[in-house]
Amino acid sequence: MTLTAPYTIDAFHADALAILEKLGHSSEARAQIRARLEQLAQQPGILPDIALERLHSTGSTATILREGKNGEGALMLLALPAEAPTPIHNHNTWGVACVIEGTNRYWRWERLDDCSDPARADIRLVEVFDHTTGQSAEWGDPPQDLHAQQGVDGTAYEFVFFGRNPQLQPRAYFDPDTGEVTYAFATDQMK
Ligand SMILES: [Fe+2]
């Protein structure tokens, strides 16, 4: 690839899988993938048509665009409307989210308990920040994989790259007031 050639979803995903194969799920691999995801999100016209078809959907919508063997290295397209934030949830894996269009507000939460009780969690808000086209947010493996997101002044579209496809196992949802944790499989319609 020359410096002037467009960077495609297929090229990014091939690069990401090659990086994981060479470096494992290391911090160096994550940094290299994050840089490439930021490059991908800034390509003119990169927003897949599938996002536009769902423009009028309610709630956040997500579609896995590519994934490697056994769900490793999954690339998701995520649309985050401005009406309400997602619930606080986990992903059972590390990941990085980069905005394609719009502005995303990102709430990073962390667990303070020892994770021994699957039905209860003591969590606190660590930071809130907005990011826009080409800017990313990264989270670590469990239990550092808690967050909430919302579009600002309109729907935000993101590419999200996960170490492993998060839709292969139940997602946890956290109530910060009661400490209750509930579980559900994510589908294309994530409420
Ligand atoms: Fe998420």
C-alpha cells in the first residue's frame, strides 16, 4: 500500500489480524491496531451504507463487519443516537472505539469490588470525555471493560475493534445506584 492509497475495511482487518498473530493481544499490538483504526475512520466515504439504512432506528445499533477465526479480532460498526446514553455495560474483552462521523460522549467506569459476586458490583465513574472523527477511546480486558456512550448533537458512528467478538457471550449491565448486575446477549438492537 502506498501512502496515498485509500485504506479499506478489508485492508484494516487483515492488518489487525496479522498484528494479533505476530504480537498477541499485547499493549504493542493494541497500540498498532488503534493507530490503524484511527486511519481507517478518517478515510473519505468510509461509513458503510449499512449505517445509513439504520439512521432512523431507536437506540444504539451495532453490526459486526468482520471477525477472525473463533471471533478473534472483531470489527463492529456502531451507531449511537443522541437521545439517551447506553446503559453502563461491559464487553468481556479489550477494545478500541474510533468515531467516523459525529461526536461521541464516553463515560469510563471502573469496578471497585473483587468481582466475586456475579449479581453485584461496586462501580464508580472515572472520566467523561467527548471524541470526534479520527479520535478513539480504548479499554482493557475485564474488569477494565466498563463504559457507557452517547452521540452528542446527533447520531455518532464508530468503528469498534474488539479483541474477541463481544456478542458471543452475555454482556453485563450495571446499575451504579443499586449495585445490581444483569446479563443479556447483545443483538443488533442494543438497548
Ligand atoms: Fe460498549
